[in-house]
Amino acid sequence: MTIVEEMTFQAGDRLRKVMQVRGIGVGELADELEVARNTITNLTTGRSPMDKRSALALSVVLDVPYEWLRFGVNDEAAPVETGAAISRARRDSNPQPSDP
């Protein structure tokens, strides 16, 4: 058995991994989710458990399967791309009518 096989990865470990692979910092992720930076830090360190709502929001923003992020199910779904930062369209809070 290898060291990797002996290690138990928690949700925070998987969150850190996907953030690293995607090149996303704590501040950028916190801004995208509209939460405090401390919230993301607490999730990555395991100080706060990753509940269903957090895992769902994170899985959508980070484009990873919910089951993988929260429970570690299906490690083949783990992110392997590099540099795939968040590139979601921002909604305009005051949209103007389009020209006909």
C-alpha cells in the first residue's frame, strides 16, 4: 500500500486541490460565492464542515462533481486541468434595454 492509498482525504483537501488545479485563490472564490474569505479558509482547513449547501455552490462554481467534492466518490472525476480559472459571466445589476 502506498502513502497516497493510506491517506484519508477530507472535503477540505479536495477543495484545496481543485482550487490549486484551477488557479483560484481564496479571495477570488470567496468573491464569486459572495462569502467571507474566512469561510473558504475554514472549509479548506477543515475548521468548518462542508455542508450540502456549501458543497453544491462550490461544485457549480468550480465545475467539479458534488459527490467528489463532498464525499470523495469517484476519484476519476478529480480535476486534472491546469489554469482553468473561474470564467463565469457576470450579471449586470442594472441592465439596459438592448437596441432593436
